[in-house]
Amino acid sequence: MAESVCSGMSNKVAKLSFWGVRGSTPTVDRATWRYGGNTPCLELVAPDGTQFILDCGTGLRVLGKRWAEIHGTNSIEAHIFVTHYHWDHIQGIPFFSPLYAGQNRFHFYSFRSEFLGRDSLKQVFEAQMAHPYFPVDLSAMSAARQFSEVTDRDQFEINGTRITARMLNHPQGCFGFRFETSAGTIVYATDNEPGVPKLDQSLRELAADADIFINDAQYTPEQLTTTRKGWGHSSWLAGVKVAQEAGVRNLVLFHHDPDSSDKIVDGVLHDARQKFENVWAASEGMVMSLGEERVEVIMPTTRGGLRQEGHFRARVTGYTEEGRAFQEETVLRDLTLQGALIYLNHSPRLQSELQVTMESPGDEGQNHNHLRFRGYVVRLEPGPEKDQTAVGIVFTE
């Protein structure tokens, strides 16, 4: 379940869900739980209901489980775009349960690899499930599968959504895709290293005036110019530059490094927001709804923890959605070991940091201890009183 920053959009909406946001290899470290450890997989539902999948990392397994719950034995048809053939973008394919149901149909799109030749994506399927790499062979996948090769600068339509493909700068090749729907434009451009003028210009053209621009931000600007130069990835600063030059409305930092803890990603997001207003850090479970020339962002709720209802006095400092600093006295109503629900007269920004100073309860006449926390905003909704905001936060330290 997830919580929304706002509501009231019409039915003419494109919905983008993030099922895997980590780059290179999946992680299970506790320090990466908040943003998530699955490798790239996004689900895009166009306003007319056409279903798209962007990449097939380990997040694809989670999406498959969700679809099985929703659709049951009803048929599923979807269009799957694979940016390239590195493991982190294809390793969820054998674990995508809808591929094993005969009533389903999937259309796959990717490029012809110079290393694999004709039918590259079909070869990837067969190789992943060949002996001795997987216990079940390809014949177990009874869903109908169609493979289409896409070339650089191709443009085509699927049920009214216009798709454009552009080659990015990545070892062994990688595609970025632009999806123009009746609700707005989403650009998915992961695994790209800036520095080749022709490809940099191509990326700016792909991202031009996009409502949502999802861009590789695996490394810091310092790493990109030193120890990680030539590894095929980008930084938050390079993404901000493209967003500014291309007139992007919302920038999503994506493909987080497996060695980047949640706190490191928090810092990356903070730095990016100093230079570009509408920046988000991709998080598993995050949903972006696009329609009526605006974007609603929904963040996943926190993992369960020991919960305590009560009234703990607290002082909260942070920044509003407009960027104004505030300090406010309040009460923590619902406290867990991982987060809290508080009511504020101010409305902070989603994915922003709050500092919470809590007065621990004690016997009358005794000195109270002060507990200091940093929190990360994951939920905003109307509070019980007029002009109040109910703010859900996850404690980060």
C-alpha cells in the first residue's frame, strides 16, 4: 500500500509504478531497504489501459506476483521494452510468473546486439533458461511471445502511445525510450554515461519537454570523473543538466548503486534539489500518476514495526513544499521503531528531511530526556483539523 501527496486527477491518467530501482546487482542490506534492492523494472499503464513494462530486472518477479493477484486466470497482454542485455536488466525474466500461463501474450522490443546478431532478445531468453543455468527449460513458458527489433531513432505507435528509441552511451549498447501518451510524456533513459557529444545531444532530444524524465544517477559527479569513468553510468548532476537544457518538468534519479545506502541516496537527492526543483529519487513502490499537465507522486508506506499509540511532545524543523524553513511544536500520535505519524500546520515536501526533537515521558517533577531523530517524509494527507497536514515519516537516524 502507498500514500499520495495529492488527489483529484481525472481518469485521463498515465500511471508509472517502480518495481525495481537498483543498478548492477540486487541488494538485501538493511541499509538499502527504504529505496529498495531489486534491479530495474517499471510498469507503465497508458490512459487507455495498455500495459508496458520497462526492463526485466529482479523487480519483474514482484510485478508478476502482483499481476497474478489482480488478474487471476484472466488473460494479460503487455508490451515489454528491454533497454539492453546486461544481467541487471534481464535477470527477472525466468521468474516472471505470467510467462508460464498460456492465456497471456507478451510483445518484446529491443535492439540487435552486434555480439548476438539476429533475434538477440530471443537468444537471451533461450540462454538464460538453458542447462545448466536454470532448472526449467524454455518450453515451460506457455505464454505467447513476439519479439521485435528496434533500431536507433525508430518511432512507432502502440494503441495511441507514440514510442521513440534512441541509443545511449553504454558498453555493448543501450536504448533510451520516450513514451508520448495522451496524458503526457515519460522518458526512460537509464545506463548512460555523458561525454559523447552526438549521444548527449540525442539524449536531450529524447528528453525534450518530458513530464517525467527517469535518468541514471548511479555515481557521484566525483566518481564519474575518476574511479568510475568509462563504466557506462551517469550522475545526479549530469541528469540535472539534461533536465534543465531539455525543459523537463520532473527528474527521477534512478539505477542507484548497490553500495549506496539509503542515507547516501538521501544526500544525492538533497544535492540535486539544490539545483533543480522537481527531483525525485526512485523508490520501490513509488507511483507517479501523470495527467492534466501535473504529476502526483505516491510513496510506499514503511515496513511494519512495533507500534505505540500515544501523545509524545515534539519539535519539528524542516522545509515546506515552497522551500521555506519552519519550526513547529507538535505531538507524535502514532510511533513505531521505524517511523511516526505527526500532524503539522506546515506541509513539508515528499522525500524531504525533517528533524524531530521528542520529549520522552517521565514522572512528574523529573527532568525529561530529549530524543533527537532525523526523518524522511513518505506520506502527506489532510489532517483532522482544518489546514493541518498528516505527515508520515521514516526515521533515518
